[in-house]
Amino acid sequence: MGRAVAARFAANGMAVLCADLNEPAAQAVANGLTAAGHPACAVRTDITDEASVAAMAAAAINWAGRIDTCIANAGAMIEGDILSLSLTDWNRAMLVNATGAFLTARAVLPHLLVQGGTLVFTATTVDLSGMKGVAAYLPAKGAVMALTRQLAADFAARGVRVNAVAPGAVRTPLSESQFRARAADEAEFQTLLAQVIGRYPISRWGTPEEIAEGMLFLATDRSSWMTGQIIPIDGGLLELRQAPRSARSKARFGRWDARAETSF
């Protein structure tokens, strides 16, 4: 998703700094953008390290002279229910997802406040719908959502808007690796993928490019009267999950035709 965001923002005329713990990967993205005629550079950044995040913001200022928007997309999926998770797992989920978002915001906000700007976090539909087996990841991303709303309240009057996107299932190397780790063979892997797709009204995986479009919207003046929002980009997943609750509500008042009810 980070690669797709960098490409989409560059195509929209922005100078892009690619920050990643994997510096060669970030540099490869920046080189590709530069070869296509877009200003871009790369810097190694560990979002769990305060000095590293501060250095990222400083590098952006030294290179471009200002920061207009920051897309805080880095994160880590830590799986397991509360009985199987270790304290190390819990701390890792919080450090990468929640503390990483905090450190990123604190590093870039002083620069965004100079001329006004935007900060966009990556949340998740998991926190809006719930999911089994992510007892550390869900609270950590929940902290990101709370931070989004808090920063929006704190800095709206000073010209900074803060929003988040909540992606559904997006086909990336990371998501594929997670499903392959659960599958015994290729057949089971394909079955798992099909089960995921089957939960979505739009019956396919999302693409990184579709998430990037949402981030571009929130980062630019196209969303100029929006702040503190968590925007699902999820192929209709949340609407599908809400349908049974709506059905039960109607049944309570005697206006629901049971023959039309579908279970999900």
C-alpha cells in the first residue's frame, strides 16, 4: 500500500519522501518515481524509535523545505487470542502500531502547523467490525483511531486536518504471507482466500491503488471540510455485517418479513 500511495501522490504532483524500515525497498520505490520524472527520495525509518522518526521529518524538511501531508501507513499484524499472546507480542503490537503513530504525529505536526496540512493514518475495519484472534492488533489499531480523533480535535483550529482510512482485505505480499502461514498446502490457501472474498458484497480483494485513492482524497483539499473521520474502504464489508442487526431491529417493531432475512 505504501508503494501505491507514493505512486498516486507523485502522479498528483507531489514531491514524495518514502520512509521505510527496509531502506532498499524504499529506495527502489523512490528510484522508480524519479525515473518517471517525479521528485522523490527515500530514508530508512524505524517508527518505533523516536530519534529515527525525528530524523525522517528533518530529512523531509531538508529535502523539500516543508511537509504538507504525512501518510502514516506503517504497522504490524500480531495474531493470537489473549490466552495465546505473550506480553512480548502485546508490546510489539502496541509499539509498532500505536506508539509508531504517536511518534510519527509528534514529529511531523510542528511542520504541518507552519502552513497547515494533513495527517492520514491507516486504521482497519477490524476495529469497526471485530475479528477473532487479534487480541493485540485490534486494541493497538483502536489506539490509532482514538489518536486520529484526538489530534483532529486538538489541531483543527490551527489548520491541520487528521483523518484515517480503514481498509478491508487488500491483496498484498504481507496479507498473502499470513494466509499461506495458516494453510497446509496450495488448495487450502486458495480456500482461505475464497472464504475472505465470500464475506464481501463486492466479491474480490481490494487493491493497494484503491486504498491510495482514499488517502489522496483525505490528504488534499478534496476533503477540506473533513477531520477526525475514519473512512472504511472495504468492499461493503461493514454494511454486510450491519445488515443482521438492522433486520433484528425491524423485527422488534413488527415490520420485518422473515422470509427476506439472510444470515451472514
